[in-house]
Amino acid sequence: MAGVIPPPACSFCGALKSPETPLIAGNEGRICEACVALAHQVVCNWSRKKQSAALVDSLRTPKEIKDHLDQYVIGQNEAKETLSVAIYNHYLRLINQGKEQNDELFPLAGSTELEKSNVLMAGPSGTGKTLLVKGLANVIGVPMVVADATSLTQAGYVGDDVDTILHRLLEAADGDVRRAEWGIVYIDEVDKLARAGAGMTAVRDVSGEGVQQSLLKMVEGSQVKISKGDKRRGNGEEVSIDTTNILFVAGGAFPGLEKIIAERVSPADQRSIGFHSPAPVVEEKTSNELLPALQPEDFQQFGIIPEFIGRFPIITFLEELDVDDLLRILQEPRNALVKQYFQLFSYQGVKLQFTENALRIIAQRALDRGTGARGLRGVMESVLRKTMFDLPSKEGIATCVVDEDYVNDAAEIIVSEVLGVTPVPEPETTREPEDVCVQRS
């Protein structure tokens, strides 16, 4: 009939407007709910393809990743190789997911789903666990966040919920959910989440085993809703983050883990009873000798629940540092302490020099503190404190030489101030020159 106006229809699929099919009207057209969902999926695929293209350009081979880590962390070759392979395989999977492969050599390529492999690291404090993960995020170019497990509690208790980790990851990705879903999360001090002992069974373990259970679904892969704004004030819109493609790396010192490994690997036939039985031969092994025998059951005996261990199939360890390692850490990395203090002194027009013997004493003192590479800065500050205090007030000092001296057969470190010409812009290791003003540190 002439003059009858047809009912509104979707400009994309032609579906007519009805109570079951509402339409969103625009300036020159309309769209139904099904087309909105399809458009959202298409836009997400565009974003994913752009992200994959960016990763293809930045993804390096495992050897190149390890070479990059060598600039920041000394030694720890096994841990570097393990992390390099894990990172490469993880993002290789993300780049190629959804691609069609018709090659006859790979008949299961389209039907096989590759799962991610999270990493669990163990090693003494100050051996470079956090520094390794930070270096990985830099070389890949993805958002990365370091979470402290000691501040996490179960939902409803005072402290940070496990969802706070994803909130920080979203902030690191500048609010881009797609970038955050391809990021890296490092959970530090995970050994502090060990279960309480048998005497604590009557108390709810809200910051130990409870946090481990709260992390299970997130680590394995699930949809988690978080707020873009301030979570405590509730003034932000909620977004959903899929953690399936987020790589989780957990690390901790695990003090006492070596004893658990030693009890497991020690032969049982050495134990005997009787007055005339031979004394058991106890072979003392170092931490570096025991950690290669690390097994998941050792973490379980330490207090980590089996479900949590099972979600970290890749287990690696970091070796304890010795004096030679600390000597290299002082001088070789890009942010080595010797280079840092040399730059600090050069700002005041003074050249700083360290002799080889003085550096060895500094490394030995740091080793005696038992805090790994973290102890080096404390020793350096105590050695140079007096010089750094007096230096801005003095004039004409061109060089400061850090050397050793023997007092009562004990090696001590001295800092010599030399008056002279303009300093050379590169650090050196020389002996103490003549005609110097010596300050004992």
C-alpha cells in the first residue's frame, strides 16, 4: 500500500526492528546487537594483528635474548637460557595463534592448542632474579609488572587482593587491555606464601596458602574483571582481562630449600644404629651443588601447594655468587657500581680509580654480609662516605684512588686524593701514585 513506512532495519544485516531485536540508531543508519558484537570481534582482531606485527619485529631468538641479559646479569647461564627459551616460545605461540597452516608436514597444526609455560625461579637473595625479568620485558617490549607476594591477602582482608596485580599491569599498558593481556607478571618473594606449620592449623592462613589458592585461576588463565579507576573508591568502569596469554614468572629465595634437597638425595644406607656402628659419613654440599637436583616435590615440602606448583611447569634456579662473580658485577654490567660512582665523581671534575686488590676486598666484604650483589652498594658507600662528604668542600683535587693497605696484618681500604690536572674521562685500575693525601676509610 502506498504511503506505508517500512519498519526500521539494521543497516548491516537487514534485521527488522522488534522487541527481540532492538536497534541502535545513528545519523544515517541503524545497527543491531549481533552486528555490534561482530564489529567488536573484528576490531579486536585488528588490534591483535597490529600487536602481533609489532612483536614479530621485536621478537629475538633465544640466543639474542640471552646476550641482552648478559649486559645486566653476570653468570646464571642456566637460568638465562631457561628464561630465554620460555619467553621465545611463549610469544612465538601468541604471534602464530589463529593462523592457518596447510603444510602436509604439520597435519595437527590447526587442531593443536599450545598452552603457556609459566616459570618458577629459586635462588638466594641478591642473585639477580628480579633483574633478569626486568631485562626480559625490555628486550621484548611488552608491559611488565613486579608484584610483591608479601603484600597480598585473600579477598576481604586487609592488604592487596590478587586482582591488584592485573590492575597494575593495566596501568603499565597505559589502559590498553589488549597489550596488558600479552604482558609479563613477576611475583616476587613467592616463598613467603608457604603454608603455615602444623601448629597454625586453627588460624586462617590469609596471606599464605589462601593467596596461593586465589592465584590459581589467574595464573592458569581466566577472565578477571577489574576497575580501570581507583578500586577502593569504585569510581572507574570495569573491564575484563583474559589472563590466558599473560606469562607469569614467580621467584623467591626459599631459605632452607637446600636442606630439603639434601635430605632427599642423601643415601639411606648411611644411617645405622648401634654402639659399634660406623659414624655416618656426612658429605657437605654447597648450595650450587644441590640446586641442580631441584624437583617440584621439594617445593611442596617447603610449603607450596601442589596445585600452585603444577601451574609453573618450568623450574629453574640461580646459583649463589662467589667473590669472582661479585668482582665482575662491580665492573662489567652496563649499570655496574664502579661505572656509577665514576660518573658521580666526574660530575665534580674528579677522576675515580679502583685498584684490583681494593675491588676484591669490597667483593669479599659484600660476600660476608650474605645479601648477594645487594651488599656491594652498602660496602661502596661505607668506603667512599668520608671522601664524598669532604670532596665538595675541597678544591684542586683531580683524582681519588681507592687502594688497599695492611694494618696489623689486616687488609684495609684507603682513599687517596691527588692534586693535579683535569681527570681522564675513563675509569682505570692503577696503583697509588706518589705525593698524595691519604684518607683511611
